[in-house]
Amino acid sequence: MAPLAALEFFDVSHSYGGVEAVHSLSLSLGAGEVVCLLGPSGCGKTTTLRLAAGLEELQQGEIRMLDRTVASGAGLNVPPEQRGIGLVFQDYALFPHLTVAQNVGFGIDKTDGYTKEEAVDNVLKMLGIDAFADRYPHALSGGQQQRVALARALAPRPRLILLDEPFSGLDSRLRDQIRDDTLHVLKQTGAATLMVTHDAEEAMFMGDRIAVLNQGILQQIGSPETLYCAPANRFVAEFFSDVNYLTGKVRGGMVDTPIGVVAADGLADGMDVEILIRPEAVRLSSVSEGSTQRQAQVLASRMLGRTSLIHLCTCRQSGDEIHLHARMPGRFLPDENQVLAVELDPSQTFIFPLV
């Protein structure tokens, strides 16, 4: 018998003042799974999270937790405190008049044989903040406050954790460390986690699966590798990295571009298409004598740390000039106006019908 899903959405829709924020969303989370809701501001991510938490009354569809209906469009709406969930908000929402230990212990009712004090101490130690138990929130750094908020959510040992952009208020270096620690703790507890983020790299770091939303509609759900290497449409492809954008026409199952020929499997001959090429798919090398490889001229090259970004210029058959970006590993800094041979990596080149 398959284990019960920790959280399920069935054909969920929700509107604000006639504007639909979520449209016919169906999604499930397995026990111990981290799923990230990813998309731009206003795409319905936080609304979806608030519906799961019970902070918004569901208008249409059904939400189930461990095979128990907690919300339905028929009027059922189980209060948040009765859903057995842990919540971490963007602003952490700590009680300023309570110490760290008191904040963490605030929502504990059941302690599975431990005293309340032992339960608080255990989760503080797990997150490495037991030394701050008697401090108040104003005496903590942003990273320490984030750990306290997570500790408070984990202390009651919920089956489901909901995280709303929990790392957005941290500087980049601290954010990397805190989200790494958070992922380890979540996996250690075995709680299913639904996390909202607008940062594609963060979603790939944290998520076992990623659900991409746009204008309230689920565009694609899958592993980070699937979404990056096999995007369902232009929106998904562009959300995970910069792309070079070209257009063309399918002829004989191929599309000829100024920097290479690309297979157009499954697309009809004569169809107008858009070609999205990730910068790392543009491979550059020196031009060999007598080479028939496609070529491009260097406009500028910049070292970006682990990679180098090269600005290129080439021409269409019509003579129109096009500008492209290539990203090469390590230090690769060709001279301005240098002509280089160009080759495409088909695994990072995507073709979609031109709409």
C-alpha cells in the first residue's frame, strides 16, 4: 500500500476581487519530500501556501493532508492550529517579548514523552542555537532569528512544514549557509516541506521537486534536473537562466541558426519556431585554417569568478546583426574583435513553436 501523501491539492482555484490568483492547481507532496513553489511575484505562490496553511478560505477545489480533507470549496476550512503544520514566514514573526526558548515552546502541546523544556532544548540543539535560549529576538542576528523561527515550526514535530521565502532577508553568504543547514534539518526530521521562493537557484538547491507557476497556472513540475534540461515551454526555460533567443523555420526536421543547426524533433516541416540557447550551450574555440565551422566575433569578455561571459556578434543570412552571450568555464578571455569558432550543445538548446 502506497504511503499517504502529506499534502494534496485537487483542482484548487482562488481569486481576489475577480482576479484569479490560482487556477485549477493539482499538486501532491510525499512524506519527507521538499517541494518548492517557484515563480515571479504575483504568480500565486504565496496564495497557494496560505491556502495550505488555512490562512485563506478555499473557494474552489479540495486540500487534503494525510488523506484528511482540511479545506474544500463546499465550505469546509479546518483552522490552521488544527492542521498539524509548522509555518515559517518571510518576516519570521517572532514574539518580541518572549525569549528564544519561550518562542520555540509557544506552540508545543504534545511532547511524545518529553517534558516541554526537553522538547525545546532538543530542537534548539539540533539547529545549533541552544546558547541563545534566554535571549530575546532583538538581540539576535537575522540568521539566528531565522533558525529560531524554524525551531518553533519544528518543535511540535509536524508532518508538514510551510516556508514562505524564509531566506530572502539574509545577505547572500549567510543565506547559502542557512539554507544548507535548513535542508539538512528538514531531511533529518522527515517532515514534508512546501517552500515558496522566486529564486530558481534556491529552488534547485532545496527542492526534491520544483513546481513552476505563472499567473496562477502550474507550468511544469519535476526534479531540478528535469526542469533545467527539459523545460516544457519558454517561460520555464527563461526562469532558470538567461537565454539567447532566436527564431527560425523547420526544414527537414532541422532548424538552421547563425551558430549551428538544431534538431526539431516532432515539429512539422515549415513551422515557425523560437530557439532558446543557454549561454553555456555556446562553445567557443580558435578558428582552424580552412574550418567550415560557424563563427562569431567577440565584443567583450568578462571574468565572473567560476565562469567567463563572452559577448558575441554574428549575422543572420539576411545580413541582420545578432548579439549572443556565451558562458565558458574558468578563465576564458578572448580579445575584443577576435573571431572564434562556435559550436552548440544540443542538450541546452530548446525549440518551441512560435506563438
